[in-house]
Amino acid sequence: MTRVLSGGALAVLVVGGIWFLPPVATLVLAGAVLLLAFQEYVGLARCAGVAFAPVPAGAAALAAGGTVVLAPGALGAVAMAGGLLIAVTALAQPRREGVLAGAGAAAFSLLYLGLPLGALAALAVHAGREVVLLLIATVVASDTAQYYGGRLLGRRRLAPAVSPGKTVEGAVCGVVAGAAAFAWIGAYWLPALEPPVRVLLGVALPVVGIAGDLFESHLKRASGVKDSSGLIPGHGGVLDRIDALLFAAPVYYTVLRFGVERVP
């Protein structure tokens, strides 16, 4: 019951925020989610024995995400500046052991958190709230079908070393449900996308979403923790809720930007 109630409250908060907030507020909301996810990411790294200075890395990830929205043409320069800031900060570390792992983990936060969440914010600002909600609906439909399909039909483990609870049958249910949701809702909210492309993208998004879920599970197992945090009762942390979106958003953003030119 706790999982259901907190999930419902979270859905109302997210959908209501995206639907009713102006674009500037949506950008601020995305930044807040990024910082919460980054804090959990830092905690996972520390549990895995990897330490780095969080402030420069967090600032770099936040700047990269904001640049995707406000000035995508400057993204290369901002990313390089962020990498330089992380590298210079690493020079001040008193210990040499683990410097490479720490610098790598810090820099990876730009790719793993900054750019995907920046892509989501860019979609909301430039392509419209319906486009973002279409992606979220696809991922939610896939996640729900994976959970219940796996419980009812699951027999074969999908990735037992990473996430023992996931099954091949559940994954298939998730892909079918996600693709159906994207094709159905996308016909109204994303009519510019040709039907064949809509079907292919509807299949691709759940697939990469499952990969994102497994990747975050891999990070947690490497860190020896069950959830990224206990922020959301019954669901874990922010990273546990957006893990699929972190992989699906870049694919979605790229197709819309270069395929149908919905994002500048």
C-alpha cells in the first residue's frame, strides 16, 4: 500500500508540474531532480569506495544539463570546461590512490545525469509538455508491465547477476506495453512522427529503458546497497525512479531533434 500511495502522489506531482508549470519553472524542476539524483550518485560512489569532490562535479553536470536547454551549440565547450574543472580539482586531492576512478566517476555524472535530464527539460521547453509526458507514459507503461508480467509469467531470469527479479517474460511484456502506449498516445501527441518510425521508436524506448534499469541495478550491486536512497517510500530514491528515463531520454531527444526537428 505504501508503494501504491507514494507512487500515486509522485505521479500527480510530476504530471501536474510538467502540465501546469511554465517552461522556466520546468527547467528549475529538472535542475532540482538532477541535484537529488546526483547526491544519490555520490552516495553510491562512496559506498563503492570511489571518492571525488561533489561540488565541482555537480556544478559541471548542472551546467551541462542547462546548456542542452538554453544553448545546445555551446555544449561541447561547457562539457570540456566541466571536465577541466574536475581534473583541476583532482589535483588538489592529497591522496594519489583512486584518483583515476574518482575523476572518471565525477566526469561520468555529466553523461549519466546532466545530459539526459537536460534533454528532458529541452523537450519540455521547446517541444511541448505533451512530448515529455508521452515519453514518461511509455516508460511507466513499460515498467508496470514488466513488474506484473514478470510476477505472473516470469520463468527465465533476464540478468540474474545484476537484477535477479527481472525476467525475460517481464521484459517482453514491458516492451509490448511501452510500444503500444507510445504508438497509441503518440498518434495524438506526436503526429509529426511517421507511423513506421513511431512503431520503431516505441519499441526502442522500452528496450533502452530496461538497459537503464539494469545499469542502475549494476551500480547499486557494485556499491552494496539495495536502493539509491530512501527518499520515496516503497520506491527507493530518485535514481531508482528515473533510471529508465536516463537511457531513454537521449534516444528520444536525438530522434526528435534530428528526425522531425521538434527541438532546436
